[in-house]
Amino acid sequence: MALPPALGQAFRMVASELGMRSAARLFVRELMEAGGAPLVREARDALGREFPVLDFVAEQRLSGGDEAPIDPEGVLDALRGVTRLLVVGLEADCLDALAPRLSGVEVGLVTDAGGLDPDFRRVLANYDGLMEPVGLSELQRWAGRRSALLTFVYGTDGHAAHVSPSWLRVSGPDVRTQFRSLIGWDILGQPMTVYPRWMVETSAGDFSRLVGPPPRAAAPEAEGGGAGRPRALTPAREAT
């Protein structure tokens, strides 16, 4: 089976409303069901450099490693005592797991596109009032001693971390001192291997809490003959 036409355009559209990792998980799963490992490998070769998170997720699947689980426990622990949470960036799978468990916390989603063009009204409609839209001009209202900023981290080596461009617009020195916690949720568990297009680099030390997924194990044999560019799977870490 050949790759569907305009797959890259379709991926970008879906990623704009689900997030890069959430869209990559969906696409890799569908490609695997449609054509197995050869089709996933073909998609990775065609689109991996343009969409590095898709490349990462495809590589994980092809190498037989377990993908980083979506486990909000570390984030919930970091949010103890927080009454206002401002989320910067979009990952639907992660927010689906986190938002329903934030009882008593006012949650806002920053409506900055971060290089994509999501329809935030449609995105927020999926959460049935659990989150509200917050423009960049409204950040001051969300600040306070019991307020936190949360963003998604697309891999870190312990020094540098890759995040949505929106994070740099929100987390400047004049803003960070007004929030109790700046939390990074590492949803990949290790750095990407291709140039992190769509992302920007920030220091891991800028976060007051960096939460990673639980350790995961790699399968002993690659699926479908290997991924082509192997990566050593290492346990994620949580730093404070």
C-alpha cells in the first residue's frame, strides 16, 4: 500500500488541534493497521524531518520500544496546593488524562498558536468547561502565589528542553516571578534525533519542576526489521 496523498498536510492539520505527539500516535497507529511496519517506515522517511515528533513516535514503534505512557501522576503531584493552572501548548492525549482530575483548580489554555493554527473554540469544546481560553494579554489575572504554568516538553537531555514557541512568549522574567511553579511535562522521555522543527529550545533549569514519564522497557527485537536509525531507550527522569 502506498502512502495516502497529502499525508503531510493532513498531519499538520490534525496536529494543530491535537498536538504533535497526540497526532503522531494517531497517525502511526493508523498507518500500522493499514500497511504495517513498511508503511510506517515509508511515512517516517517522507515526513520525519518535517515533523520530528512524528519521526520519534514512528521510530519508537518500529524499534519495538514501548512509547512513553501518558501518566499525569507526576504532574498532579507537582500541582499540589495550586488553585489556578495555565497550560501553554496543546497535547490532547495528555490534557484528556489530566484535566478531569484537576478538581478545584481553575484551568486556562493559552490561545497562542505556537506556529500552528488551531481552532481553540473547537479544542476547548472537547473539555466541556474544564478549561477556558486565555489570551496573552490576560496572563496577569492568572498570576499568584497558588498559580502555576504548565507546558509540554518534547524531550530533554537534562540541560536543554524543547518546547512550543508559545512557552517563550509566556515565561519571560517579568512573568515567571508571578507564578508559584513553572512545570515542564516531558512527554517523550528522551531527546528527538532529528532537528526539532516547530519547537524552540529552553533551559531545563528554567522549570521549577520537570516531570518525566515512568521508566519504560525496550523490546528485545525490532518490529519489521528495525527502524533504520536506532535509539537507546533510557529511563525518563523527574527533576526538581
